[in-house]
Amino acid sequence: KKDLHNISIKKKKKKKKKKQEKTTNKPYFRSIMKALLEMIQKKNIEKIEMCATTSKVELQEIKENRHISKVD
């Protein structure tokens, strides 16, 4: 019985140690994820701005084409 008890205690200690290792890595993981999230957000903002500028340019071209066709 003592051997089984010692084994279960050893297993509990190993699990506890694994949990501690996981928690110690979290700050680094969080900072990396935060940096990645910021990069993704910047790219999304750039895409939105790019779409907006292209749509403005396309609208101007359409208006110019209409104006030219009306003049002719």
C-alpha cells in the first residue's frame, strides 16, 4: 500500500511541476501573441485603406468616362 501511495504522490508532483512550467511560459506567449495580433490588425487596416483608395480612384475614372462620353 505504501508503494502505491508513494507512486500516486510522485504522479501528483509531476503534474504540479508540469502546470508550473506551463504557467511560467505564459508571459512570453502572451507578448508574442500580442505582437502577432497587432501585426494582423495593422495589415487589416492597410487592406481597408487600400480598398478605400482604389474604390475612390475607380469612382473618379467612372465619372471622367461619363463626362467624356457626354461631351462627345
